[in-house]
Amino acid sequence: MSDIAAQRLVPIDVDGLCVTAHNRLLLAELNCRIGAEGITVLMGPNGAGKSLFLRCLHGLIPPQSGRIEFAGCQLDQSIIKRQSFIFQAPTVLRRTVYENLAFVARLRPEISADETDRLLTEMRLNHLTKQPARLLSGGEKQRLAMARALLTAPNLLLMDETTANLDPASVQIIEASLRTAAANGLKIIIVTHNIGQARRLAHDVLFLNAGQLTEHTPAELFFTNPRSAAASAYMRGELTTTG
Ligand SMILES: Nc1ncnc2c1ncn2[C@@H]1O[C@H](COP(=O)(O)OP(=O)(O)OP(=O)(O)O)[C@@H](O)[C@H]1O
Ligand SMILES: [Mg+2]
């Protein structure tokens, strides 16, 4: 096995994953295998459990029962370190845009200065390098968060509604970057309510409703013929929140 293959965190096997809080079953025995190929899109109405599931994959929420294995290994700190998570509300350090990236680069000596500059260009941030990051607009912050996530050279990128409030140009920049990263072998799992974005990016779709995984379907089938009634209703705009 090559070094790169040995570092992969896929497939991800989820087996009987349950999360409860205040006597409510929030994730109800999820079972799935997320493969190596392409971008996996997680969809479902508000409150379905998408963010919870993504957080479980990143070790932020301990499940009551069930297991998650990454390429056959139990989730531990070494696996979490090889993941990047981009939240809906971007977090930036109280430093300049450039320093936000240089800070990450200093932690990883193998990252070249060229890579920092390349990502600043890819995310169209090179005219803002000296600006304090906290003064960036929401879309610019999100692009900085994306550059920082890619700079860490993760084996798995998890994104929770990262482009929800971005303008079409910023969405395009981020989607183009995701496509390139996926084509170069990075496994990406994103949550989105944007059906157009899901169509553009998805290799496969996981659909959650009321804490249940109602289907896991290749994208070409999901968008023409979703298998579950819940996903069908959601795509028609007839399924809103789950209670
Ligand atoms: N820490 C928690 N304690 C108790 N309940 C929680 C906790 N976190 C989430 N929930 C509940 O779990 C359910 C799923 O929440 P989650 O944030 O995963 O939804 P979501 O699918 O991401 O929805 P949205 O599309 O609105 O982001 C919601 O009903 C929420 O209120
Ligand atoms: Mg959410």
C-alpha cells in the first residue's frame, strides 16, 4: 500500500450510531458506508440531525452507542487531526489574513510558502493579505476558512453549510476548489440545503430525516428518483422541519 493510500480515512463505516439527549433519540441507529469516491452530500430538513452526524464524524459528540471506523480504525485523536471541519459560522484568528494561514503553515514544516500563496490566489484573497481577518466580510471569512482547511492537507474535509450565505461568485470559487480537491483524492463530506449545489457536487447523497437515515443513493439516482418518501417530499419542497 502506498503512503497516500495508507493515510486515507475511507471508507467510513458507521454502525448502529445512536445519539440521545434529554431522552430524545437524535440519531437513530445510523448505518452506512461512505466510500472513497468524490463528494458525499448530506441532506435533510432542519433538525434532521445532519450537523450532529457531521460532529460525530469529527469526534465532537460522543455517541451513546454504535461505532464509526475510518479505513477500519476506530475514531481517535490521530484520525481527528487528519480531518478539517469548516463550520457554517467561520472562525478566524485575530491576526491578518496572511498570518491566519502562516500560523497553520508554521505548525507543519512540510507546507511551503508557495502553497500558502497558491491558496490565497485560489480563494481570491491575495488583495486582502494584510487586512485583519476579523474585518473580512462573511464570504471572505468563509474563503479564508476554506484556504486554512486545505492548507492543513487533511485526509477528510467536513463542511457544514459552508456556502449558505455566500454570493454566487464566492460559491463558485469554493465549489471549484472542492472539485479540484476531490479530483486530487481528498474525501469531502458536505451538508447543504442548496439542491443546485448538491446536484453540481454530489457523487452520492445521504438523506436524513428526524434522526433516521432514509437513504444513501448515488447522485444520478437521487436527483431523478429518490427512493425514500421523505427525500421525495423534501425535493418537492413539501418536507420542512422534523418534529
Ligand atoms: N447538544 C444538543 N442537545 C440536545 N439537542 C440537540 C443538541 N444538538 C442538537 N440537538 C437537537 O438535535 C436535532 C438535530 O440537530 P442538528 O443540528 O443536527 O440539525 P440539522 O439537521 O443540522 O438542522 P439544520 O438544517 O437546521 O442545520 C435538533 O432537533 C436539535 O434541536
Ligand atoms: Mg445543521
